[in-house]
Amino acid sequence: MGIDDKIDNASENAAGKIKEGLGRATDDERIEAEGRNEQANANLKQAGEKVKDAFKS
């Protein structure tokens, strides 16, 4: 997994956490759900990169 991919995934995950917290604070379920979705996508991308790395070894 390249350093760029790690940074992208980490920033997407952080943005999702912020968005989820904002949605919770403002009682906006749509934004909260978008934040959870962004976090899930970042986690899936990170898992995919780890699988690719395992096959490269």
C-alpha cells in the first residue's frame, strides 16, 4: 500500500468521522449517515490495499 493511498484513506475516514459528529450534533440523520458511509468506504479501500499488498509479497 502506497503512502499516498494510506493518507487518502486516513483523510477520508477522518472527514467521515467529522461529518458523522456534525450530523449527530445538529440532529441531521442524512449527514450522520453520509459520514458513516464515508468511513465504511475508507475502511473497505484500506482492506483492499492490504489484500493487494499480501499478494505482492
